[in-house]
Amino acid sequence: MAVFKRDKTSAKGFDWAGLGWLFLFFWYFSGITQLLIQLTDTSGFAGFRQAFIMSAIWLAPMLLFPARTRAMAAVIGVVLWACSMASLGYFFIYQQEFSQSVIFIMFESNPSEAGEYLTQYFAWWMVLAFLAHTAFALFLWTRLRPVYLPRGRALVAAMAILIAVIGYPLIKQTARTGSFAGGLEKFETRIEPAVPWQMVVAYRRYREQLENMQGMLDNVSKIPPLQNLKDSMANQPSTLVLVIGESTNRQRMSLYGYPRQTTPELDKLKDQLAIFDNVITPRPYTIEALQQVLTFADEENPDLYLKTPSLVSVMKQAGYKTYWITNQQTMTKRNTMLTTFSEQADEQVYLNNNRNQNARQYDGDVLEPFSKALADGAPRKFIVVHLLGTHMSYQYRYPPSYDKFTDRSGVPTGVRDDQVPTYNSYDNAVLYNDFVVSSLIKDYAKTDPNGFLLYLSDHGEDVFDSAGHNTLGRNEGKPTAPMYTIPFIAWASPKWKQNHDWNFAGDLGRPYSSSNLIHTWADMAGLSSDELDRSKSLVSDSFKPRPLLIGNPYERNEKALIDFSLMKPKAPPPGAVVQK
């Protein structure tokens, strides 16, 4: 009978419907989550496309062994179903895509914490959704049937599928990167949206990055503490907060004179803030900048981050309980250094476990764990809040209710019509960032703390701001002022001001690089040691102006480092009205 069916099918032509059911069955397990991601506009289209392409590889064994179609599909389907249940469940709870960061969080959590998460997020509708998901998978399986081809044609078809889906992309990426390891890494990124590769790649990368991070932490543990550390606030209760923004150019903040009202909440707090308006970042990339911002490293000594304590370690040495709350991606190749900084803290909260940076993960999520950290009974607390800020792609950085800027009103005349949506989405991201930063200040103030909060961005961003209005993003090889001009603002509680000199009126315009932040922070916090230099503190009477060096310090040429103040004099924000 099987032979008769095969001959009958051959006589009528190829069974495209049967092949379609096979593809739909295998795609379904990856596609359902990716479809939800698209419908909710959680992330871009790339994941959906790659999951669609990768699902085709399961057709190869079906064509080679058609008589075992349903049995093989059942075995493969069970594996895909189990993986899809995990990724689907994670999406239900967090509206995020499963990634290596999720595995990191899972292994970092104890059974008690896992139980708390399930209790908090579990809903009965999820059971119904899982049952429906499983039932539809079974329905698709019942529709499967063998698709017969002559043996030679089946072999050619199977090889063509494997070459198109695996061979060609892997060879192409290897050629582009110049190495098989680099090609494999790029290829893994392509297949990661599809199950079960989602789990396989995530776990492999997690292990790799964990090993790298552990190596960094082992190195950190060998770094000697500061010599002769003294604390003018020793044994006094205090809570100090450092808020690190992302990709925010102060020239696009109304707090700094930008014509559009992009920071209405901070504008209301203006009289309570110390607003420094001549601070730049040394480098326009997060990791490279924070290696200097959070350590004793600078442009002339870039490797000191490997040899000296970080700001977290310094605060721990001073007797503070330390917290790190982050909405940045956790375990990625680029962010391993950030996670290393965070793991030096006593407690960590990781909120962003998306596989893709271009995903809706709002910074408002930091407010709840921040309030919990403030409520902690520890008498001396140091809290770092690391935001995703206004990172590209900007439309993912704010909820629809903050889509305020939608037309050309306030847009410089040189910005083309096709650039306006991106220009506006950046301003909307700044607007939402204003809500988050101001909320952190207000929530902090409500606790009547003895301390201060300092906010700065890791680097800026050029969104059609500089001359010609053609630059978007950051490029250290072609630097523009907006890539480096960052907000730098501080708020202090009444209790703190009673016992500290908080009059910075004469300091607000000082030229300063955030690469020396650790010296300013220590000075504000009342810390001193042999390594700390008050001449590098923005708020010290001993402050000494230095060249504002920017560039790649590892490039071996005389022009690698340039003085920002010589490259671009201080100027009004783009679009501002200059009074003559």
C-alpha cells in the first residue's frame, strides 16, 4: 500500500501540501514565540526571519527517510516542544526573549527565589495557554504524512536544504570575519531565535562568558585595597546613589537649554540640582567608557582598570553595603565586563535578559528594586542603578504614552524628512529617561536619606545633531561633539547639606572628563586615600584643569588621542536660539 501511495503521489506530482504541513509543524515551536514578539512589537523582525529559515533544516531527514516521517517528527517534536514551553513561558512572564542571560539568572537564583518568582508571576491563564499550545502541536502532528521523492532527488533536496540553511551562511560569515571561530559566532547569532538552538547556543555562550567573568573576578580579588583609606562619614548612616545613563547627549535635554521640552520633570527640580555643563566622556562606547569611569583608569592609563579597585570595591572597603540594579543586558560578549562590575556588589538585580538589544525593555522597571534597596535595613548603602537610557534603537526605549514628538516642530531645518522619525524617537527616549531619572530622585528624597544621588551618562549620541545633520550613532574614528557631551547632575538631601559643603556654583562650568569620576565621587562621599587625587575632583578647591582627552588609547599613533576642547569648543545645543 505504501508503494502504491508513493507511485500515486509521483504520478500526480510532488506533494507540496505534505511538505507544507511538515514545515508548519517544525516552524510552529519557534514561530509561536516569535509571532507574539512581533504582535507585541517587543523586538525587531530579525528573530522571526531567522526562526523561519532555521525551521527548514528538519525537512532534510524527513525527505531522506519518508517512511519514518511521523516517528522522527514525534521525537524531534518533543524536544522542540519542551524548549518552546520554556521560551513561551518566559515570554508570558517577562515579555522578553529567552537568552543566555536567562540561564545566568536561573543559576544565580536559589530554589527559594525561584519559588517567589513563580508565586508572584504565575497566573491560571498560563496553564490554559500551555494546554492550547500543546494541543495545537498535536493537531499539526496528526496532519503529517510522508513526502516521497526518488532516492537521488531526495538526497539532492536534503543537501540543498542543509547547504542553504547551514553551509552557505557559515562559510559566508567565516569569510567576513576572517576566522572559523568568528564565523561560527555570527552563525550562532543567526540560529539562536529558533528552538532548540536557543537553549544550546544560550548555554554554550553562558558557559563561555561565565568563564571570562570568573577570570576577571579572580583578577579583581587579587587587587590590593586602597592605602590609608579614611572616611569623614565613618560609622554614620548614609545612602549614596550612582545612576549611570546610556547614550544620552545633554544637548538634547531641555535642562541644558534644548528648545524642545524633553526633560520637564528634571526642569521642575532644577533649583534642587547641581547641573554641571562641561563634562564629557572619554570614549563613545559603554564598556570602554565605564572601564575608566568606574575605576582609576583614564585615557593615559587605560589598563588601570585591571590593576586598581573599582568604585564598588572602594565603597565596600569604606563599609557600605553595595547594590547593583541594571536594565542593561546581562551575559553577552560585550557586557561581560559590566556583569563583572556588578558581581563585585553585595546584591545584584538583573532586569534585562533579552537576547536582542533592540527590544522593548523599559527603564521604569528599575524603580521597584530601587525602592527595595532603599528600604534595606543596612545603615550604610551604596546603590548603583544602570539604565538602558536612550540606547539605539530609540523607539524601543519608551512606551507609547511618551510618543510626544511626532512632527517637525522644533527639528533643525537641516534634518531631512526621512530623518525626522529617528530624530523624534530619540527626543521621546530622552523624555522617558527624564521620567525615570526624576522618579529615582523623588523616590530617594521620600526616604529622607543622609546622602546624595549623582547621575551621568556613559556617553552621548549624535542623532543628526552635528554639522551636515548626517551622523547617526557613534564613531570614535569620526568624532563629533554630541558623542561625548553628557549630562552630569547631582542632588543632595537636606541632612547631607547640613554637614557638607554642597555649594558648587563656581564649579558647574569646569571642563571635566568622566574618566576621573572616582576622584569626584570619593570627594563628595568624604573619602580620601593615597590613590585618590583631589586635583582630579570636579568639586574640589584643589581642582586642576586637564586636557579633555578622547579617542582610542590603544592606537599607536600621535593622533589617537585628541583634546576635545580643541576639537569642538563649547557651543549652544543644536536648534537653540542664540541671543545676540
